[in-house]
Amino acid sequence: MATRRVLSREDNSLTSSIITTRKQQFKDIDLSFAAKPNGELFVKKDAAAVKQAVKNLIQTNHFEKPFLPFFGGNIREMLFDLADEDIEEDAEERIIEAINIFEPRALVQTVNVKSDPDRNSLDVYIEFQVINTTEVITFTTTLSRLR
């Protein structure tokens, strides 16, 4: 953002374009809800906040969040279906769609899902970039069915 500013009072006619950037800091509450000694909650910032949000997003099924019935990736629902060769591709599409819709702070670069039908689980690998930075975050998790 460029603004025209007078450099000093004495130089009323002397102006210069000053280019400024605004770095937006991303903050979220740490979902462990651990308290500091002074009673305040810990806060996750920047890439850690976005990573926590992506993790929360893919672990949420539809209709779990009040007033937003289609929030989440709805991936755990797939663990209760019959395992077929399309489950990995469907899970990748759902993850990419959920992140693009509900997490505007992340730009998805790579999503890989490996199915393990014997253990009723999906191994998920996500690589994304935090917007306005060059930082690339990798996130790996295993989603499994609880019995």
C-alpha cells in the first residue's frame, strides 16, 4: 500500500511515496486449554494456528458443528464404508475442498491419502502454504475408526 506523506513540517512541498506492508498475525486459542501460571490460556500463532485449524477441519464430520452443518471434511464417515479403490481419491478431494472453503489462511499444495482397510484407517499427508508467507507446512495424521 503506497501513501503520500510529507516528510517534515519544514518541507511542506517535499513528499514521498512510502510503501508499507501490513503483516497480519494469525492467532487461535490452543485447543489443549492449558493455562499459564497467571491464568491466561496459551495462544497458537501464525503457522501453528493454521496447522491446528486444518487438523480440526479434517477431523470434523458434517453435522458436528452447530449452525454450520456442512463444516468439516467428513473423512471419518468414510471409515465406516466398504473399502474400495476409490476411497483414497475421494478422501483427497474432500480434504482439498474443505480446506479451500473453510480455511482461507491455507493454500493446499499436496494431499496424499493411503488407505489401510485391515486396520480401518486412513493415513493423511497434507502440505500447504500459509498465505502471505513462503512457509510450507507439512501435516501428517492417521484417522482411524473407534470401536
